[in-house]
Amino acid sequence: MKRSPRSGPKEDEKTVAWPLPGDRIRRVPLPGSPGSFGEDRGDRRHCGIDLYAAPGSKAVSIEDAVVVEVGTFTTPQTVPYWNETFYVVVENEDGSFVKFAELEAVDVKPGDRLSAGDKVGEVGMVLNAERIGEEAPEYIRGLKERGRPSMLHLELYESRPEAPDKYLGGNWFGQGGPKGLLDPTDRLLAASRSDR
């Protein structure tokens, strides 16, 4: 897992938008805290950043981008305490890729061009609290206890993301991490200072 590259326009020169326009707090989880990039979850590591938001909250593109993929992210058939959610992968102008995940609705399709601030979809309720029992991982039980079953999960890649066997629901099981995975913290901090 690597830091974000600095190719393309400088962060303060391009138009960026906070991915949750209804979120006035704009909190990016600090390293090691729940929902942070690389968070150690016991048997897995977190591959992105979770931005907690109410179900149905509007999720928007952070930068100018092109939609390259849309698909199912979580289903109760895979993990019983998951609800069905979706993901969108976009390619930014600098060649990096962002995965917006845990969406209940998607408003784009592959080939769509987006400007910073254009709607991608709506935040979903990824966790079904009624199905979270003692057998669920500790961090999942913690989300239930803190009342955080819905979030925008965001990942950043230097190349188009792949779905290897060790990746499931935004987590990596085993050593290393997905090919090309980058830490999105700096980009999100830059977007948090945006007026969009």
C-alpha cells in the first residue's frame, strides 16, 4: 500500500470536490482509527477510507473523470450481515483510478464523463444490523454499536483495480495489498478544503 502520486496538475491547481456534498464536517479518518486507510482489522486490512454518512446521501466525483466500471460490491449471499451495495470505478485525468463503493444507487454508466462535483450515486446501508451477531468480526460489531452501518467507501489506485481472491468488501486478506492500491488520505484532505 503506497502513498498517492503527485503526477498531473498539483492538488491545489485542479478543481476538486468533497465526495459527500451534504457533509459539513468533512472528516477524514486519521491513520489507525476506524475507517482509515490500512486499518488493521485483525484478519484483514482496510483498502480504502470510510466516510460515514446517512443512507441516500449524495456521492459525487472528486475530480474530472470518466466512468470505467460499475458493479455489485456487497451482497448478503457473500456475507450474511451485508446488504446489497454497488461500486463505481472512475479514471481521473491524471490516470489514477477511484473506486466509490457501498452505494445503494448508481447514477452513471461506463463511458460517462464527470466533472468534479457530478453525482456518482447514493450512499448505501452496507450493514444489516439485525444480522450482526457475536460471530461477526470485532470491527463490524463496533460499527453496529456506534450506529455506523452506512458509509461511502473510497479507494485510490495507480492502475485500474483488479478483484483478486484476497480482496473482499474493501478489505485485503493476507500480506501486501491489491496491485496499484494507493493511500487516498492526501486527496481527501485536499478535497476537504474545497469550496465544492
